[in-house]
Amino acid sequence: MAQIRGTANYHLGNMGNSMANSFGGPSREQNTNDPSPLDAIREQTSKIEDWLDTISDPIKPYLPHLGRFLIVVTFLEDALRIFTQWNDQLVYLHDYRHIPNGLTHIFLIVNVIAMTTSSFLIIARKYTEYAVGGLLGVVVTQALGYGLIFDLNFFLRNLSVVGGLLMVLSDSWVRKKFAPAGLPQIDEKDRKMYFQLAGRVLLIFLFVGFVFAGEWSVWRVMVSLFGFVACVMVVVGFKAKWSAVILVLILSIFNLLVNNFWTLHPHHPHKDFAKYDFFQILSIVGGLLLLVNMGPGQFSVDEKKKVY
């Protein structure tokens, strides 16, 4: 009986496939071996990610250091520019912003000290929370002091800089131990998740400013569409590392071609603006490099795929 039962089960499986084929239905092998277009896209993007991981392996240990340095480089350049153009800064704040003389000196001194100290603390990974708070305060006070808070391009760029600073903050929480081993760390984990999400979303606002600023051309439309797709993927956290690498490449090429301040005459009226934009884009690139290093966090499609 056992032999008959076993043999019957064996032949029944083949009979099922043959019956399905005879009636025109797909066999089990065809069902499992026929991938959907989405699966094919995921397979190809996974291959690209593996290839990028292989190429980036030698520089991975240096990504956090490079990302942190690039994020604060705009603040260091700003501090140096204020120091070297001290009198011009005082004249602008007094004559055009109508700030009293004593307050103009205090405003500039506090900004230079805050930017320099906080930047070096972030590079050294010391007191990161206080350093990020100091630079966030600089962003707000400069927007108010220089009257740029209603400038849309300035506003979007600084949102991206804030996103980079939030990535620095979440990166410091990743590396920091808040409780002894074995004890739950739910609060810190949740806080890191929210800050990673906020930083990820704010980072893409620079690209929004790029899309709506300047004259339109075929090249600009193509880059904008390509970058828009990458920005959406970064926001939702789908293939976020790969998308961040694409944005790094686009912004780096754009920065070198458009904000090449070193080619301008020393007294060119747009030299300081080009230099300012150049270093600000470097800061956003630094935030994207931290995203590549850390990943998008738990509020992302990539992490949900790991769970399900």
C-alpha cells in the first residue's frame, strides 16, 4: 500500500503539469520562471548597486570623514570671507540693513566664532549635537541679518544645508552608545529614524531650486527629469544609495561647469556669488555622501523590503 501511495503521488504531480499544458494553462515552472517587469528592474538595479559597492569599497571607510568635511566647508568659507571682507560686511549691514554699528560688530564676531568652532567640532566628531545646533543658529541669524529669508533660491539651498546637518546628527547617533548592551534603546532609535527621514527629504530641495532657476534648454530639461526621479527615490527611500550617488554626480558636474569661480576675474561682480554657490553645493554633496554611507533609515522602501 505504501508503495502504491508513493507511486501515485509521484505520477500525480506530473499528471497535473501535463493536464495544465493540455488545456493551455501555464505550468508551475512557467509561473515561477516568468518574472514581472518590476522584478526585472529590481534585478538590474541590484546588479548596478553591487557593481557600485565593489567600486566604492576602497573609499567606504573615508566616506563619513569626507561627508562631514564637505557639509561644513561652506561655513568655513563663509567665516573666512567675513574675516577677509570685514569692512565691506560692516558697511552692508549698517547702510543697507540699518543695523547699528555696535551690533554689526557683535553679529559678525559671533557668526565667525560659531561657524569656525562648530565646523571643527563636527569634523572631529566632538559634541556633535551642540555643533549642529550652533550651525543651525548661524543659518537662521544670517537669513534674518542679511535679509535673505524671502529669497526662494537662498531658502531652498539652506533647507538642503539643514538636511545635511540633520544627517550629521543622525550619523553621530548611529556611532554613539546611549545605553549598556542588552538594554532597549527604542527612544534613541526612533529619534534617529525621524532625523534621517527629515534630512533625506530636505537634502533634495537644492535640486528643486536648480530646476526653477535659470534659463531652460534641452540639456536642462533632461538633467531635471533625471534628477527629479533620483530625488523622488531618495525621498521614499527606494534604492536610496544608488539615487544619492546619481545626485552626487549631477551636482558635482553642475558645480564645476556653472560655479567655476576660479575662472572669473578677482573683481568680477559675480565671483563671490559663484564661490558661495559652489561651497553650498559641496555641503549638500557631503550630506548625500553620508546618506550613501548610512543608508536611508527605517522609514524607507529599502528597509521595508528587508522586513517583508
